Amino acid sequence: MSEAMIEALQTLKRPRVAVFELASCAGCQLQILNCEDELVDLLQLIELAYFKEAMTETSDVYDLALIEGAVTREADEDKLRTIRERAKLVGTLGACAFPVGIPGLKNGHDLEEVARQVYGEHASYFPSVEAKPVDSVIKVDLHIPGCPIHKDEFLRVVTGVLLGRKPPIPGYPVCVECRLKENICAFDRGLICLGPVTRGGCGAICPSYGSRCFGCRGLADDPNLASVENLLEDHGRTREDILAEYALYNGYYALHDGGLKAKVAP
Amino acid sequence: MSKTTAVDVRVDYVSRVEGHGNILVTAQGDQVKEVKFEVTEPPRFFEGMLRGRPFEQAPLITSRICGICSNGHVLASIAAMESALGITASEQTSLLRRLLLHGETIQSHVLHAYFLVAPDFFGVGSVVPLVQSHPEVVKRALRLKKLGNDVCDVVGGRAVHQIAAVVGGFTHLPTPDELLSLRQRLVDAAPDLQATVELFAGLAMPDFDRPTEYLSLKSAAGYAYFGDLILSSSGDITPVRHYREKVKERVVEHSSAKHCRSDKDTFMVGALARVNNGFQYLSDGAKDVAVGLGFEPPVTNPYMNTIAQLIETVHCVDDAVAIIDALIARSLIPEPPAVEAREGHGVGAVEVPRGTLYHEYSIDREGRITDANLIIPTGQNLANLESDMWALAPVVIPKGADAAQLAMEMLVRAYDPCISCSTHVIYLPVKGEE
């Protein structure tokens, strides 16, 4: 956090921030605790009103409620509506909460069969429904994307939003940052990469470490579909190749309105 | 307390543990009627996610079972896949994997000891009040945790859901400068580790003993985080590939995480089991620390699991320095992972912060996953935790409901359960079984 940001936050009455968990790996909550250099300052600037992973105390009014995880049970929807009533601002943390992330991989499978595969004859103890993103149930004011969230982006967005600013999250695709890093294009390395259609802001970290983009940050505001067409053609790939990859993190909107499918294969 | 006084201890959503679990203890006078640790975490059904996916995505997908031990899942997944594909890791790859795992173990143990366990001893609900009252303690905890995370950053690209470790090796290597700078920081952590040991040596762990069976991996060389054998404190040894003969899972209605028993009874995995079973292989520094913390194996007090974690933290820091020296001495050479798909079946096991993690996969000729079975440490410990709660209840209930509740909560926390992990267990019957 910059000095200016800390000073500006000090002028506020300590905002009450709450962190809630639905179906997830808790890795985004962990990323908050992983802000080792900033955590002590942050805890003096905000009041942590609910964070079950880290504290016993609870509270019921929040300036900002952050939700990690996907909606996978009907009870989750009631919980979300209660949070929405109690919070001035609601944000999502990470890919499970939006666009649905890994929990959404079960979507498109027979959900009863899936439960039977895990719990056998006891499957009825643990019913499951389609995994959904938080914004399919309640209004969400901001998304902090990623799998996991990036610590710096978390601090930038939370402090910015508490100061009444627009969440500073890029709308351009990952390719922009990947080119700046002078990485060899993953397509040229023989891989399929979702960088051209995925929201940037991650610093193209996966391609930079020799991997490729899996689309964890969701669709860019303005995905470069012309470039995707050229890449696919140049590398002998098809739209189906891209869509199969896209389903890894986008298994809700890939099946519902507004997903990549609607844009590349209407 | 009269013979007829009813005591109920009910804690919904135990705080400062990973995930959602409830404690339920019912007693009538000194008769304990019911003890349960309910797990209500939403199950995520990973099998639907894995089935049909390409083998190389198994580490990426399964690491999302748990953010805290994501690298452990990556490494167990890779071990199982490489076994299925007939791949043997290079020496360089094995060293880097061990370093990556140490980073995660350090951050996880420090987080647990300082953020989740210590507040009970300071009489506060979280680490937040300690920021004001004991800033030096909080800052030291954050420095040590960051050190563990930075080890993961250097090796894997980031601490949560690392990128570079894949089936077949690493897609990115750290530079010698990065490793040497990390080495210096590991060495410089000695005063923080010493202060940590002094802090916890001064905290009196609740007095409670219940001998149980301790399981951990065994390898040919040294203190085992990776290995092909399962060592029991009772002396028997089981090959990892036959783990189902030793670790048996069953579904219980009050827990979306399955319970486990061995061929004998309930058992414990994790730092306490590892230190009990492998004490002689700890680094000299870790053995010294054990003496300072009053740890003489075998220790049968489950609250001492946190102390065992601190002993391991010192061991991991010492071994991380030794690994970096070995890597620098042999100099890092790019070994691009090149893996051919083939039909196969494999089991892999890794000692992750909370205990032995098993991954098992079957893949078809195209390299698509057809079956998977994962057994998570917390799932293995839940039945043993309940056995401890049954034994603890008659001891603490005469002290009143509040004292009993705190003792139970502290017991749950001592196990360092990773509940969301344990409920996200995948189970697919392997062909020919069930």
C-alpha cells in the first residue's frame, strides 16, 4: 500500500470488512493472510468484522463483504441474501465466486451420478446442485479475480473501493501483459492458451513460468476475437479446442448466457 | 457436579481452523453420552471434475482442493501420475520438489502455531488483538510465514497454486542468485526460530495422553516427506501402492469428510506422527529444539502436535539450506518436461503439513483420467480426533461447560484440521473393487 493510500484510509472511520467462504479451497482467504508485509497496517486501518478462518468474533453489519467460493447448495443462496442485506458493498474473491472456477467443472455432468461416485450408497446424505457464481444469486459490486487472487491486486482494490474509487481491475486481455514480459507465445510452444480472451492484471504469471493461461480471471471486457481466429488458424487449432479449455474455469457461463461460447460460436 | 447434571458442549463452526466443523458433546453427570465432530463443509465432488480430463491437468485441478496445502496436492498428484506413466524424476527435480514442499510446510506450520493456536494461550479470539498487545510476536510470525511462502515463490512461481512443478519436471527453474538470496534468509531466520521455540516452550499444553497408532511415510534416506513405504508406530510396514490395505475409508452420516481406520483402529497422521516415527532422522538443530521444547518421543499427547510442527519447521529450514547447497553445487540445468501419454495406474504419497496424502489415478491410452482416489490427512485423523474427544470428555466435563468447550476446541485446533480439504475427497472405485 502506498503512503498516500494509508493516509487517505486513516481519514475514514475504520471500515468493517467481512470475509465469507462458500465451496472453495480457501486459498484466496489465505492470500489475504499472505500479505505479510501489509497485514499489520491493514488490520489497523480496517475492522475485520468476520473472518472465521482467522478469528472467533463475529458481527452483523459490514461496509464491505468479500465472498470466496462457489454456490453449491440451496442454503448458500439464503446465506448470500443475508450477507447482501447486511453489507453496503459486496465483492467476490477469486475464481470460484466468479466466474465459478474449479467447482464448476462438475457442471455438465449428471450431478446425482457424481455424488454416487464419491459417497456410494450414502450419496443422499450429501446432495449437490449445479455450481454457480455468486453474481447469479445476488448483486455483486466488484470482482477480485484469479485462482488464487493476487495479493497486490487485493490490497489495491480493497483500499480503492473503501475510498470510493472504481475498482482498478484491467479490462484488457492477458496477452497485453505477456507481450510486455517478452514471453514466447504459448501457441508457438505448441500449447493452447486462453491469454487472448482472458482478463489481464495477473502479470501473465502462468505463461511467464513456462505454463499457459487457463482463463482463471474470466473473460476480458473486450476479448481479442480476431486475434484468436488468426492464432487458431495459424496453429491448426479449432474453436472447440478453445471452448474445451475455457470450461475448466468458466463452467457456468460456458453453459449459460454471456460466456465465450456466445461470442465465438453463436 | 451431581450425577444427573446434564452438560452439553456445542460449538457450531469452530473458528481458527480451515473449513466448517462443529463440536458436539453430550453428558449426563459423568456419563458421556455422545461425542461428534460434525463436518458440514460443502462437498465439491472432484471426481466429476477429473474424469475425462487430460492427465497433465490433475496437479492443477487437485491443488484447488486446498489452498493451504496446494503444493502438497500438486506433488502427490505428480507422484501418482509419474508412477502411472513409468517416469522416474531426475535428481534435480527431486531436490526442487523437496524444497517446494518445505516452503509450504514452513508457512503452514507457522500459520497454525501462531495464528490459530497461540490466541487460545493469550486468551484472545484471534491474532488481531495481538497486533496491539504483542506486535513483536505478530511481526515475527509474519516474517517466518513469508519466508516459507518465498521458498514456494522462488521454486514454483507463487505460494498458493504454484505453476512450475508439473508431471515430468519443472517448466521454470530458479536462478542461482534467487537460490542464494533465499539461502541467506533461511540462515538469518535462526533468531526468529529461536524466539518461537522460547515462546512456545513457555506455553503449557493441556495435560492429556492417549496412545494411538501413528502412521507416516518411510524412505531409504533420512526424514521422510516422500517415500514408497508406510511406517506404523506399531512396527509394521506397508508399501504405498497397497495403501488401501492399511488405510480404510468409510462414510459416516455426520461428516461430509469420510472417516478412516487402519487394520487396527483409529490412527493419527501429521507432524506428531512423523516426529514420533522419524525422530532419529531430524536435523541436529531440530533435535536440539525438541529437547528445549520437552519433546521426548514417543509423545502421545495430541495437543503436542503443534510442538511437533515447530520441531519440523526447524528441520525444514535446515534441510532447505542443504538442498540449496546441493542445487548450487551441481548447477541447475534445464530439463524440459517431455511426457508421453499411455494407459496406466499409479499411486503416490507425500507427507504434507497435516499428514500423509495419497493420490491414485487410472488413465487411458490417450492420457485421459478414468478413475481417481484421494485420501486426505484430515480425513484420516477425524476418527482419531473423535476417539480423543471420547477420552477427554470425562476429564474436562467436571470442570464445567466453558472449560470443557475450550479444551475441546483446542484439541480440534491441535490437529490442524483442513476441513475443506477433507470433504473435497474424490472417491472413484478402482476397477475390480466394490
